Amino acid sequence: MKQINRRQFLATTAIALATSPALATRPKFRLNYSLSSSMYGTLPLKEILPEVAKTGADTIDIWPRVHGNQREQIEAMGHKTFAKMLRSQKTAKGILRMGCITRYDLGPFGLQKEMAFAKKFGTKVMVCGGRGKPGLKGAELKAEVKKFIELMKPHLAAAKTAGVTIAIENHSSNLINTPDSLKWLTEFAPSKHLGIALAPYHLESLGVDAAGHASLIKALGNRIAMFYAWQHGMGCHKKLPKEQELLQMPGRGKLDFTPILGALKAINYKGLTSIFMHPVPRGIPILPTATECTAEINRARVYLDKCLASV
């Protein structure tokens, strides 16, 4: 038998791996981007929808006042007109869809009527905050999260019928805020129709670093339905010079998204990702024009792509 040296062996192995059918058909991990309408303030949908595909997104996340007013725009124009507008826009995956509806104003116990609207458009995710006593720890927090889950059961039954997932965002001054509260939410959740909208902005304000985010993502796994590519920067509650306000955007502030995206890749994350920030005051575009908003979102997306390429 002819012997081969180590270099020949490695070269042969590399070729075999590169041409392996299993590896050749393995899809490359990508983020499933959804464009939040609130990034454009109260600009009309006719201006926002053409921007979706330009940002690399395949779906639109519709927000109501005070962050935007696109949900109100839809009611004013009528559902048929909105459906026609969606069909007129194409993305890399086909016709533009409404992937998410964000309704903090309704809360987790007020979504059932809105679920009918979501079902009509094939929308699979609805984002809101939790309910319960904030600021708890330990056994008290665990008991309060369990109580919240019990109260959610009839709403989860409605969500199952509508085919949607209610994604609870970890939010400051809310029961669901800390890593522990998120872990107990997933532990007690009786249905896959209850998920998480994970916001690094709020976790960062609690002192959770990039490694902590990565660890939490791996613990939460497929319960994450929405991931906000959003960091704390210098905050979003007081008026700042625009360059400081934009520090919330990926690639501008201090948060390293590389281990975070590595964790999303590790769990083969299939939920939505929104490149996100809040302007001050609410209800205005993050930058003066739709073109500028889109350019800033794409700058952040390039940064995220570089992070993902390195993991």
C-alpha cells in the first residue's frame, strides 16, 4: 500500500470535507431581519415599505403611537389597501410580509383582538411587555413570574388559534427584566406560543456584558422570537446630540456583538432580528430622511455581518 505524508493527508481530507454532500447542503447561518417601522418615526408607509428590502429585511414590524403610527395608518387606509401595498413590494424571499406587530400599549392581556389582525396577514410574532411586580429577586421573583404565566394561559390559547407567538420583551421597570426572570419565563411557559423579545439595551443597563448576553441566549434557546440588535450607548430618555444618541446602534457603542451573534449561531436562531434604537423624542425618524435612516441601518448591518463572519 502506498503511504502518504502528513501534508498529502491533510490536503486530501480538506478536499473530501469540502465536497461532502452533507456539508455542501448545510445552509449558511443568517439573521432573519425585520424592519421596525418606528425607526422611521411617523413617516407614511408608502415611504417606509420600499426601504424594507434595501435594509436586507424580508418583513416589516408595525408599531403604533407613540413610537410610530403605522398601525394607525393601516386602519385609516383599510386592510385591503395595506395588503395591496405589501404585495407591491418584493424582498429576497418574495413578497413583503408583516412579520411582527409591536403592541406595548395593549400589553400581554389585551392582544386577543389584535391577533385577528395578525392572523389575517399571516403575522407570526407579537411583541409586548410583561405584567407583575417589578424589582423582585429570588423566590419572590420566581413566584411572580409563575403567577404571570398562569394569567397568560387563556391568551396563549388564543395565540395558538391565531398561529402567533407572544414575545415578551425584557424591559426596565417590568417584571420581566433580569436574566433570572427570562429564564423562569421559559421554564414555566406552557406553550411554544409564549416567547421572548430579547433587548440587550435593558440587560446592559443591569451590567450584563457581551459574554453574559451570549450565555443567556444559549440558556433561552428557541424561546427567543425577536432579537433586538440594540445597545445602551448613552441611553434613550434624554435629548442628546445625534452622534451620542446613535451610540445605541450596533457598531457605534461599546457593546461587542461578536459573542452575542456567536451564541445566536450556536442555537441556530431562526427568529426575527431588528436593528434598533429609540430616538428622542419618540415618534421621529432616527435621522431626518428615510434614505438616511436606511443608510444607518445598513451601516449597522455591515458591522453585524462582520461580527457573524468571525464566529
